[in-house]
Amino acid sequence: TIKIIMDTDPGIDDAAAITMAINDDNIDLKLITTVAGNVTVDKTTKNALKLVRFFNSDIPVAAGAKQPLIKPFEDAARIHGESGMPGYDFPEDLPKPMNKSAVEALHDAIMASDEKITLVPTGSYTNIALLFSEYPEVKDNIERIVAMGGSLGKGNMTSAAEFNVFTDPHAARIVYNSGVPIVMVGLDITMKALLTPASLAKLPELNETGRMLHDIIIHDGDNSDSGIAMHDVNTIFYLLHPEAITTEDMWVDVQTEGPAMGETVGDIRGAYHDGKINASVCVDIDAAAFNKWFINEVSNISK
Ligand code: BDR
Ligand code: CA
């Protein structure tokens, strides 16, 4: 099993990623930490707790950063709704978040693990940047960071920037320069692996989890006739099925200013970094395999 921690801002696609991570036996999800992103951190924390409660899981949830390191916070409620996870009535009796901050919880869980942890951020990387600044020793017990965010091609917030990196470009820069290997799961693949209308229509027939996911996914403001991008779910798919995704190793820089603020610049020609690499960038994906896996994954869940 792959030991992971998710740092997340649910968020519709985050909710689907958490669903897979909680329920797949090949993944051992140790901790969920939350960050401001799609909606405020109070809401993303509540949403993470709703999912933990829905699956009767005992995975701890710790609340993290309320805002990016430097840039003012801007949410994405226009895509994810006011609550961040609209459309389904979750139980009201929610468990409590941990009594410690995301940074403390990340530090404690990473240091306590007998095997190296894979970090899976699906929001902006503020908590991880703070963690690395405060406790650099955790890096030795991190296998790698499989991060949704960034794009070699165009952005989805500005022409250059993807939302998670745009939200906190300074944090992204710290993480990309941290020395910890990164798998960049960006728009280059997430905009290819759309959940098709046919897959979406199947979900409610599968089980209660399928109904829950269907009911929230149909509220995703980022949809098209060919399907809905399940950005964050691609991280979990990559962990379980790397053979369905093509990666290229390179150095990735993050722009923190100007019209390209939040852009992830992949040095595809090795022009600036002498052949050094800090990231494996996902550049292609088998979209049919992704859809098949998504449906199969949900149908295997007992609820
Ligand atoms: C990312 O932005 C968020 O809105 C999604 O949850 C995903 O993490 C895609 O750009
Ligand atoms: Ca997200």
C-alpha cells in the first residue's frame, strides 16, 4: 500500500479524489489537511469532515492556512458553489477537526511514519510551504509530492496560470525548489481525462457513493459537452496506474509576478538548469482508461 497524506480544498473534484483515496485498499490515507482555495478553509475543512463521516472513516482532518503566503485570497465559488461541495445532503453530525494545525499534524504524521510518505496536494501548496520552512527535517521522510497543479500549456485562471498554483504562487515556488521530487499533475493531462457524460450517467446506478458523487459533480461550473475535468482525481489515478500516464522529467520554475504570475515554466530544452530536474511532468493520459477506472473504483465501494 502507498502511504499518503492529502492536503486539499474540497471542492468537487477534491471530494472525488478523497473518495478514491479513502476507499482504495492500495492506498493508506493517513491524514487529510485542508487549505483555503476553492472556498474558505472553514468550508474546505467542513467538507473534508463530511466525506470522512459519509464513509464512517476515522482518518483525522486538520485545518490549515486561511490564506496564501503573500497574495490575497480569492476563492473559486463560481465553479464549486458557495459551500464548495453542493448538491448532496451529508449527515449533520460531523466529527471534529484535530486539535492541532495542519502544519503540526503534517509534521507529526510524517515523522511518525515508519515508511516514507507521499504527499498529495490538491489545493494550493501553502501548508506544505509553511511545513518545509518550519520543519525542513520532514523532507527526509517524504517519498515525493504528487501534486495537482500547474500547466505546461495554457492556464485555467489566467492565460498562463492554473488555479492551485495561481492561488499561492509563492508557496508553489518554495515547494518546487524544496529538493523533494515532484510529480506535476497539471492541466496538460487533467483537461484530457474528462469524465464523460456516459460515465457521469452511470454513477447513480452504482451505489450511494455514486449518487453522492454524481449529485455534486453535476454542479461543477467547469464543464463542457465532452465532459467534466476531474483534476484532483488524476493524482490518485497516477499513484495507482502510472502506466496510463506519460511523464517527462524537467526543471519547473514558478512565476510569482506579472502577467504570468502562477505559471509553471517547464524547462523543456534544459536551457536554464543544465539538465537538472525537479519534477516529472504528466504530459499525456489514457482518458478511456481513466473513465473506466473511475467507474470501477466507485462500484467497488461498499456504500
Ligand atoms: C484545480 O483548481 C481547483 O478548483 C480544483 O479543485 C483543482 O484542484 C484545477 O485547476
Ligand atoms: Ca482542489
